[in-house]
Amino acid sequence: MAPQWLLIFGLALGTAFRKSGTEAIAFTWPFPNGDPIFATQVALTIVLAVIGVWAAARAATYWGLKDPQRVVIDEVSGQHLALLVGGTLPTLTHVAHNSPGLRLAMLGANAPLGWKYLLLGFILFRLFDIWKPFPARQAESLPGGWGIMADDWIAGLYAAIGLWLARSAGL
């Protein structure tokens, strides 16, 4: 049985539910090859991004600063993006073997990231967030909440590439 929070997110995503005898709720996913954990994470990434742009813009206006340090939703959104993209892209090993049934969500409900990958993803994200390689620093000049959020999304994508390369190398 799926955790209660997943059932609630699934309902919000249009997941079909049915009653199974005297049991509580059985989880039925309407997409035959879809991974409900992956779909939930993608939805969460989008929600974090939308709320983040709005909240960051309001916070910047309220405190009268371009990028207030009290705002942390940008780091949450960027870190989540790094782990989602870096953890779900098929590795070079999978691509080289041309695996049948290869799906985007190589690490989802059936094979979550281990603690080493989570730690590596965190370290890589922080490294790129501090370093701000091109075009992250330039993205800070975008107006309002976009500038606050975009540099962390770019750092998250760089971290995702690093995490993907580590997974491909078998580290």
C-alpha cells in the first residue's frame, strides 16, 4: 500500500483510486508504463518553481532587497531539480547496452537514490550555487523572483550533470 501522502498527491495529479474490499485504498496508476513516484516528483518540481518565483518576488519587494538571504525556496527548488534530473536520466551504461524498456525514470519507485548519491548531489549543488558558472551569474539580473530562482536552477542543472556522470562512472 502506498504511503498516505503519495495517495493525496496522486489524487491531485488525477490518479484513479478504487476501494478494495475491506482494505483502505488501492493505488491504480492510469498510465501503463508510468512511475507514480517520478510523476509526483516532476509535479513537485514544477509547483516549487512556480511558488518560488512568486514568493521570492514578494519577499524581495517586502524587504527592499534584490536577493534577500532569508529566501531559501530557491535553494530548495534548485536542489530538488539537481536530484530529480541527475537521478532519473539513464546512465551511459544503460544507453550503451540499448536496454529494452528504457524509461526516463531509471531511479524512481523501484530504485531510489542511495545516501551517497544524495550527499554527492547536495555537495555538487552547493559548489555550483556558490561558484555560479555561466550563465548562473547572468541569470541573477532577471527581474523579480525570476532572478532569485534562475541562478539556483542553473546550479541545479550543473549538479545534475555531475551526479549523472558519477552514476555513469559507477561511483
